[in-house]
Amino acid sequence: MSEAHRDEILDQFTRQAVGFSNAPGIVDGAALTVLVEFSGAGRNDTVLDVACGPGIVACAFAQVARHVTGIDITPAMLERARARQQEMGLDNLTWHASDVLPLPYRDGEFSLVVSRFAFHHFLDPGAVLKEMARVATRGGTIVVADSAPALEKARAFNQMEKLRDPSHVRAMPLEQLTALFLEAGLPAPRITTYRLEGELEGLLARSFPRPDDVAEIRRAFAESVGADTLDIAARRDGSAIRYGYPVAILASRKP
């Protein structure tokens, strides 16, 4: 990670820590259930949550797994994670403040390695996936969940997301995410998809775009209504604009 990108991540997610932790689409129980069940996690699993943020995914897995470790670069996010753990009364979690390249763990240390809504922030997502595979046991499961815009709409989606969140790098279409698994030496992943629902003004309220870019973001959402140029299923609900970001979950077992 470059120093400039590290600073952008720390700036954005220090400011987003509280809002992101409470965002309806992020804490949505049904979406978390889909992720945990699709992973096949069970009571004997030791889980690593890569770029765990405020611990929402880690705490969800901790309810079914033996132990969960969450790693993230942003101290403010880890503070939220510890608070969430305490609120939920969970005692089978460990938190680490660290970059994810390289992951500071031994080969084959975890039976399940997961990362949700982080890959679009990585400068080298392929390298991160290879690290996730390295620290997974043989027969262990590697899971990636992230925004996955349609191939022909990815450029417009990423232009908008970069304005909304300057730490954004690139959300990859499903074809490219699948290719990362193959390049990491993993079998072709199982895949499921869903839409992360939300409302534009709420999204902007918990994001920190540059003030001069807010009007352009609103314009992009408005133009996507009907034409769906951003692949976000944008539609009007009275005076509001609602959306459904495309999300893919990919899971593969390490040979």
C-alpha cells in the first residue's frame, strides 16, 4: 500500500467509523446470514476477517465459529469492533491493527478466511487474495464479498464511487473477481449475489466526498434512474433516490 493511499484510507474510515457501523445495508441481518451460511462456517472453524472494519462480519461469524480474528488498518474502526463485541457479549474474538499485505499470520493458520466490502479499496487485490489463500488451511474456505458492477457499467460505477469515497480504487465485475481466484491457484468459486439497498442522501451523510463533488454524485444517481447506467437499480421514491448496489459473494476451497 502506498503512503498516500494509506493516508486516504485512514482519513476516510476514521471519519466514517460511526456512520458505516450503523448503516442499514451494512448491518443488515439477512445479508450477514447469507454470507455466513454461504461460507459453510461451523463451530470448529477458526476464522480470519480481512479488513474487518467495525467488526460486523467478524461478530456474525463469532456466533457460529470457534474463534474469529479481525484485522484492520484503522484504529477507529477497531474501537467500534471492540464495542460491538462487548455489546453482543462475545468472548471468542481477537482484533489486530495491521496492514493486510502481508498478513501477519502463519501459513495454514485459519480454516476460513473472509473479506467483505474491502477488495475495492485494495491497490493489489490479487496479492491480498493470495495472502488469504496462504493463511488458509488445506481444504479451508476463502470468501470474498464485494461490489460487483456489470462489466459494461463498471467504469461509470467506479467513477461515481471514487467521487463518493476518495479511498475507493476499483470495484471489479464478477468475471474479474472470478479470475483473481484462478490466478491465486484456487478452484473456480461458488457464487451468489444480492443487492445492497439504501437511499442516496443517507449514503452521502455517512460518506465524506469532497464538497465540490457532491452535485456530480447526485447527478450521476439521477441519470441512472431508469437507464441504470451505474448498475445500482436507481429509482425514485417520492423526493428520494433509492439504490441497490450489486454485491457478489465468492467462495472457494483451498486445494
